Amino acid sequence: MRRLGRATLTLVLVLFLSACAGVQRGPTGPVVSPTGIVYEPGTPPTRTRFSQTATLLLSRGIVDRALEVAQNGLDSDPANPIHYLLVGIALSRLGEYDEADRMLAQAQRIYPAYELFVEPERRAAWGEAFNRGVQAYDSGNVEVATKAWGEAITMYDLRSDAHRNLASLLAREGVYEEAITTYELALAGLEKLPATFLLDDAALQARAEEKISTEESLAQVLLFVKRFAEAEPLLRAQILRDPTNVQIRIDLAAALTGQARMEEAAEIYALLLSEADLGSTELFNLGVALFRAEIFDRAGEAFGRLTQLRPDSRDAWFNYVNALFAAEDWNSLTRAGDRLIELDPLGKNVGLIAARAHLETGNQQAALQGLERVDSAVVHVEKLQMRPFGSATRIQAQVVGNKAEAGTPVRLRFAFYYETEPLGSETLVVPAPPSGESETFEVLFRTGATAYRYEIVP
């Protein structure tokens, strides 16, 4: 993650404090920010011996002593905003961000024009905390990174970097509600403008892009936790920006399905399925969305098209077979089930589904042969999962004991593909577990693959 340059604001702030200390009271006329904000007068700061001393100590970097003196000033004159400001600055530089935030906010409530000096201090603290989080994250210390980015957010919310980093970590850890809140705070901060400087066109464009990215991330978490009504407007805004994006339309249809607006969702799904140029990933995601929406016939259509693009993919055929089974399309399932057995010959559930399809279509002989094949298998292979593993591919599965005597070596050869292109194979030997018991195994292939199949070899 990118670090930010350290802010250098101490000199400007100390000069301001010295100016405050050199007069009996602060400005009596209206104060206007560089961005045109006219501040309410509030209660202007008043010079005290405590503020003079604390300001001098801060300028010399003696922060602990400055905090003590400023706190004494606050105790003696709790209505004077300069003491809140000085205590807040000292706490901020000591890394006591929660209390610093409270003190700086109180200083600004009493004297609104203090925003011109609170904002730079907050930005400086934000930079320190953000960079500390980046350093911790890069070294693998997620706990420290999480704390540091939380502190950055506490101090300053007009930059979204810390919010987005923290929300991503929270979502990854399964703390979804807090991740949602953090994304929403990021969006709220991006609606604000700084008081002490004007943003140029490049900065405004960067903020607009950060807003879009944050909304996209927020929509995905909202979908995951089934807060569909909140995800819908974010998804519709994305479609306005990118109306041909297949995944966004799939997500919108899923959000509508989650709100029981089935006709609207079905219309989107039908339009997607009518598009001839959908790729493998798009067809897979579409099939999954349709299956979850219990539109099983259309899910079968999507997965069926996927098998055409990945004809040797055990997973594509497995999804296709399950969609056909849920739709009770027995005629199509007899053919698809037999094909899946070629790619997954030891799958128990695979064999049973294929046998059921033959039985439903009246082919009792084929159904019995299928059941006998399942019953006579040396072992069964279940729970197959293919996942990326860095630049490689990993398959994890379970071997379940059946007819083979425990300990009998079973040789399995896994062939890997990138779409239709063969990439190579890996052979492993797994010992048969006792009947009914299972053992996990994995296969690691050196290259990224999109499809696989396996077979028993002598």
C-alpha cells in the first residue's frame, strides 16, 4: 500500500498560537476561510499564561509538558477555547487520538473559526496514523494496521484511503456491519470539502473516482449480507455509468430477487441470456445467480452454455447437472449426467443423480447399471473444489472408503485446461480409507487453470 508524505504543519500552527497569545482576545470581525466559509463568532480565544507557556513548549517539541500546562489552563478557565485547542494538539502529537478528537472538536464548537487550525492538525495526525497502518500491513500485522487506520479515521474524514483500507480488512475478517459503516463514513467524508485550501481539478477527479470505487465495494458487502434494498440504488448508479457491464446487471437482478421483485429480476436475466457473447466467468456468475434465485431452468441454460466453452470442466458439468436436477429436466439430465460421470468417475452423488435421471425417463436398465457402478467403486471422491493458489491451481477433495480394502493405493490422474486448451496433468496416489471413512487430499498444479477432470489409472 502507498504511503503518504509526512505533513509539515507545526510551524504554521505555532505562528498562529503565538499571534493569539500576543493579543488580549482573538479577531473581533468575521473570519472567512480560504474556501469562502464565514464563521459564526462564537467565543474568541483569550490569552493566558498557560496558553503562552504551552505554545512555547509545543514549538520546542516538549509535548508532555505542554499537555500538562495546557490542561492546567483548561482547569482554570474551561470556557476559553484556546486551552481545548492546545490540549487537543498535544494529545494528537502524543498519539492519544480519541481524546484529541474530543478536545479539538470542543475547541471548534466554542470558536468555529478554529477549524482553520484544527483541520491542518487533524490532517497531520491522519497522515501519521495512515502511514503507520500501511507499514504494519506490509509487515503482516493486520491487528496494528486495523487500529492505526481506525485512528486515522477518528482524526480526519476528508480522505477515504484509511476508510477503504479498514473496511476491506473488516469485510475480509467477516465483520460486515462495521465494514458497511466504515464505507458509509468514507462516502460522507468525500461529500465534504476542506476549509483551509481549494481542491484543484485533479484532486476533485480523484475524489470522484474514490467515491465510485467506495460505492462499488459497499454494494458488494450489502449484497453479501442481504441488505438488498440498500444495495439497489448503488447498483443502479453503476449501471448508469456502465450499462453493458454483465456482472453489475447480475448483481442488480440478485438484489431485486432478494426483495421478491421476481418479474423485474427475470427480465434482466432474460436479457442477459439473450446475449451471445457472454464469457465463461459471466456465464458462471449468471448461472449461480439464477440458481440462487431458484430459476432453475434458466440456470441450466447458463451452465449448459458454460459446458460448451469448457467441455472438459468437471465443475461446469457438475453445476449444469445440479441445475437440471433441480428443474427436473430428466431428458437433458440423462445426457449431462453420463457426461459428468466421464469427468468425475468416482463421484457418488454424481452417479446417483445420473441413475435417477435414467429411472425418471423409464430406462430402468441404465439406472440399475448406474447404481451398480456407484456401489462397486473402489472409493468415492467427494467435495471437489478448485481454487487459485498464487499463480498455480489447487484442488482439494475427500476420498471416501468403499469397496477397496483399507490402505489400497488408488491412482488418480487430474488433467487441467485453460478453457479448451490442455495444460498438463498431475497424478497422485491416495490410500483407500476404511469403508465409510474419509480422508482429505489435494492436488497442486503449477499453472493457473480454469477447468479440470480426473480419471482412475492403473
